[in-house]
Amino acid sequence: MMNRPNPEQVAMSIEVIDEITSDPITRVEIRVAIFDMSAGRAPCVDGINADLLNADILTTSVDTLYHCFGKVWL
């Protein structure tokens, strides 16, 4: 197909992760992930979008997600 990229080029652009850490997530990682989310996009099925999380990123959003992730982290 002419409108698709060459599969060999796509395979070469895949990032390889050598090591995956099992350390618990940090508040800094959560803050960076929220900051990197695209603003103005439609929310997912949970109804939460980046604008909502960024509205109070320094306190409520990060702390709430940190405690939630801490409960489910194995």
C-alpha cells in the first residue's frame, strides 16, 4: 500500500525498554504525567480530562492519584 509507512522503518523506531522498575510511583512522576497530558481533549469514559486534573495539580490531583495508585500498586 502506498499510504502506509515501510514496516522496516516502523520496526526501527520502536523504543526498547531494557528494565522496568517495580518501585512505587512517586508524586513527581504523577505531576509530570498530568502536565504532559493534552489540554482541550475530550474526557475518557471516566469523565476526567487533563484540564480538570491541571486545575489543582499541586494538591488535590497529585495527592488523590498518589493514594489511589498506592492502594493498587503491587
